[in-house]
Amino acid sequence: MSPDLTDAKFHKSSLSGATNENCVEVATNLPGLVAVRDSKDPSGPALAFTPAQWRSFIGRVNTGAFDA
């Protein structure tokens, strides 16, 4: 079952620049849900995370856990 993202207010990082290339958009305004989508395909699929899962992911990104 997919979450209802009708009221999601997606935004992208100000560090992404003016273009929509290679960007993700994040919506954090939904209770108990963080939604992430590709800025090039706003009507396409979105990933859904709990806030705890999202914080864990961002924490690992910030520590370089996914750096090649």
C-alpha cells in the first residue's frame, strides 16, 4: 500500500542550484513520513521513510558511509 502524498510539499536543497538535473526533492510536512522523489519526474514514484529512518540515512551520508 502506497502512502498518500497528496498534501506533500516537496522541496530541494538550495545547494542544488537552479536546474532540476540530478536532484532529489524531500517532503517533511506529512506526519510520521518523509517522502523523497526525483526532481526530473515529480509525478513519478516516491520513496517513503519514517522520520527515524530518514535521520539514520542522513546521518550516514554526513559521516561518509556511502562515499566510494
